[in-house]
Amino acid sequence: MSHISKLANRTDRLRAPLLVLLTLAFGACDTADRLSNTTVQDPTVPTAATPAPTDESDTSLALADTLGATDLSDPTGGLAISDDDPMPIDDAEDTMGNVEVLDADGAALAASSAGLSLSAFRGGVPFGTSHLPKQLYGKVFNGSLGNISRGELMSYLAIARRTGTRVVLSFSGNEANFKNANRSFSMAKWKARVARYKGLNLTSYIKDGTIVGHYLMDEPHDPANWGGRLVSRATVDAMAKYSKQLWPSLPTIVRSWPAYLTGYRYRYLDAAWAQYSARFGSISSFTSKNVSQSKKANLKLVVGLNLLDGGDRSSGIKGNLHGKYAMNGRQLRAWGAPLMSSSYACAFISWKYNAGYLNRSDVRSAMSYLASKARSSRAGSCRAR
């Protein structure tokens, strides 16, 4: 998920009519085999690396050594999450939904205080996409990654609980909001972003597993994202420590290769993240390598697929970025099933939601197949300590 490209205009945000069509007609005909043909350049990529910051105490591993990849331009195969999840249906007008949310939320909180749980989660591995609209929670997918605004979060969580959906939450949002003037990481700005949510009562949702974990940041291992500097493993653990100060039992997750995260003794970080793209080669080798490295680092593991840009030319579906290809249904099955087969994965969240892509008949069929495997798979908490 290197940020060579950022969709600043968020062209993939969906308007209400499109979502309604998707929700009511998930079995509709295929969309064109094309997601985008627009080349997007990232003006924030530095032209030269700057010295490592003095307060970053653990930057001894070189990027090439830790990732073991020859193409470091996009090591995880995806893009950063945007600042807030799209609202495909205007919540202010969705009065019936709001009534249901308030009732469900109140009942759930009351049940929690009585030691009960209303979570409809049926077990298995939480499976879904980033930015999944709440109207699709529990229909095929039972997992999502979202940066949901503070004002909307409790409603989203109530729906997630009621539909048996489990979510990974980003409280800090787009990384542009927590960078210094030289584009390096700012801990102070990151903490300020996260602190916006500390007044919300998330206890019952953490306790029953509706919230899978706190997504701390994206790609600390890629200096191109951070003004030419790595964000050290010590800093990542310090971020996890701050999260635990606010929500002690909430698992902390960083989107970074297990390979980069090894070699440090974590006290607060719980999980790494490995997302597969076709260019990483053998899916079995990819899976076993990342599981092994996660265990070596004493971390749990979130897995996923780069749906929109992680395929190859044989898929026949032009990707989100110029020159990239989305995964077709055959590839989703071939690569998703082995990732799911590892009992070590605590969640399976792919990048990212796109209505047109998910409405293709081959993709719908493959997603249903993977969702079934996810429900029957064994999964534990993403919490490692």
C-alpha cells in the first residue's frame, strides 16, 4: 500500500443511487472490465531521502533487507485509506435506519451492562473489504476496515454488532493529517487525531469483538511515505502504547510486513498485516513466510488481497491505477483460499470496496465462496498481549 498514488478527489466515492442498486441487485449483470484508466501521480513522494530522525531509536533494518523484494515502489500493493469512509446513503435522510440503530445500540449497551451480548457474529474469520458501506454489513461480508467519523461511529458499530460484522478501525485517518512539514511522521499530530475518539464508550464493542482492532498506521517500513524516513518499530510500539492507554483491551494493528517488524520486542503492538498481489509469486510461499515471520515477532496477522490493483494481465480487468489489473474471480479463489487456510490469520480484509468491481458475476461468486470458507475457518483474537 505504498502511496505512489492517492485518489485525492475520492472518485470512487459512491452516490446513493449506485449503492441502492448494488444492495438490491447484487446479482445484476457485470460491469465493464475496467475500473480506471487514469494515471495518478503522487506529488508528496520525496526526491531524496533525508536523515533518520534522532528520536527514532530502531531503524537498523534496511528496507531491502527486511522486505526481501526487488520492487520496493509498492511493497504491499495498495493505497492508504481515505480520511473518512464514504456515506453512500445520506444518513440524515435514512430515518428508518437511524431509528433501528438507536434502538439496537441502546439495547446492546443495556445487554452489555447485564453481562450479555447481542453480537450476531457467527464465528470464523472476519472477511470483507476496507470502506465497506454499512448497508452491506452482514450480507456477504462480515468484516471491514474503516475510518468512520466520530459522529457516525456509534451507529456503524451498532449495525455491525446487529449484523454480525467485525470492524478494524482507523482513528487517525489519512496520513496527511499526522505528518510534519517535511512529511515525516508526527507522533503529536497522530495522538491528537486518535484522541478525538476517546470520549466515546467503546467498551462493549471491544469486549464482544465487534471492534477487531485499532489500525495504527500504514507502511512504517516505506520511507517514500514518510519524507524519506522509516518509522521505527520502537515508534510503532509507542503508538500502540498510547492506544492501550485509551482502550487497554483493544488489539493494536499496523499495516506493515511481518518481516519489517521482526527483531524488536513489542510490549503493546498486537498484529502485523500482509496483503497479497500477484507479483509476490507463490501464494503458498507468501502465506507460510508471513505466518512464520509473524510468529517470530510474536504478533498476530491480518491478511488480505489487493483486489483492485493486485491481479495480473491475465485477469482481463483493468485496475484502479494505470497499468495495473484487478483480480478476477478465478484469481480471487486461487489466492484467497490459501490465505484463508492458515488458522493463524485473525482477519481477512482486502483493499478495497468498489461497487462496480464487486458486482461482476465472477467476483460475486468468488466472494461468496471465500465468505463461506471464512465462516467455517478457525480464527482467534488479533490480540497478542
